[in-house]
Amino acid sequence: MSNLSREEFCKLSNVRAAKDEELVQFAYNNLNNLPFKGTDENYERMISGMVYNPFQPSLELTRMSVRDFMLDYERFRMRDYKTPQEFVKAKEDHLKSFIGHVGEGTFMEHPLYFDYGFNTFLGKNFYSNYNLTILDVSVVRIGDGVFCGPNVSLITATHPTDPTLRGSGIECGLPITIGNNVWLGAGATILPGVTVGDGCVVGAGAVVNKNVPENSVVVGVPAKVVKTLEPRDPEFDLHAVLKKHGLEHLN
């Protein structure tokens, strides 16, 4: 084991040898609630998948404190607000107090779980059903119009595959990217380093360990493409079609 080359060590330990400069710049430019001012070497290593110190005081404090924010999220009561809109807005504002970016129109059912919260970017009109888990050791980027069924898990955290190296306590994280207008079915799991393209459907219970091309339906363990969808038509007027067939919303 001591004779491993740098490349061999990185492969067995799941760590990266260099920073992901593009991801680092994305984080600094787009994420709020980072637990430090300016740049931070340890943080840059953490989100890049390199070896880092998880017990850096600012990281440890945030990791413990985010549990309070998640518990506080459960305490919102509709009876304390005049309208459903006020209730939804208050919950969204609370999410913005600890998550890296929360797009307008976001609603997340309780309970929800984060490692840090500040490493997660949620696009506009994001919805998650009960028991969403986001282990955001590295950055989780989610596009607009994404829906999550119950018990969805987005896992950036990983550990060495070799048992000797795993016993050393090394951990790292690889980023996850979810495109626009994606539906993650109930119980779907997205693993470290995976990108799911725009317009995809991830079937219930699927475990996604490889990148998914745009407009694909993937199912199974591990997930495989079973269907390719037509790209979204931005000119399609859903409400007009509903009205044409007598299926429009009631006033």
C-alpha cells in the first residue's frame, strides 16, 4: 500500500489530485451563507473532492447548526398565517437563511435533511416531497422546474473503496448537477459526481451512478436509459390545450 503511485492512491481513495477551479468559482459567485469571509483553502479542497479537514471549526459549527434550522422548519404552522401564500413565503424565507441559493417558487415538504445546506443551489420552482436528503459535502446544483418525489437522496459524500484507506477516516465529496425540468421519482438516489441532463425522468427507486443524457428516462439499479424523450417545446401552451379539451383549472 505504501508503494502506491499518486494516481493509484487517488483512484483507491476516491480523492482528486487538484482543485476544480470552475466549481470553486461557481460556489463563491452563487452560494450564500458560506461560513467564512473571502476565500478558504480547506473549503475549496472539500468541494473539489480533495482531502480536507471536516473538523475545521467553521465547518463543524455549521454542520451541527444546520440541524437546528431543519428542526425549526418543522415548526411552521398554517394556523399562524392569514393565507397559504403567506405560509409558503415564510417557509421559503427560512430556507434562504441556511441554503446556498433558493430560487423563487421553491417549496420543500418537511422533513428534509442536509449536511451543510450552504453547498446547495436550488433553481426556480423547485419542489421536494417528504424526506429529501442532500449530503452536500460538495456542491449540489439543481436547475429550474425540478420535482422530487418522497425519499429522494442526493449524495455527494464518498469514501475510499479500499478498506485499509477507508479506515484512515478520509472522506471527500464530488459534485452533483441536476438540469432543468427534471423529475426524480420516489426513492431515487443520485450518487457522487453525477450529472442528470435537462428534461430527464429518474424512475422510482433508481440508483444513478453515471451521467444521464438530456431528455432520458432512466430506471433500475444501477440506472439505465430505457427511453429518450422529445425535448421540451418552449412554445407549447399547456393552459390553452387544457382549456380546449375542457380540462382547465377551476377559478
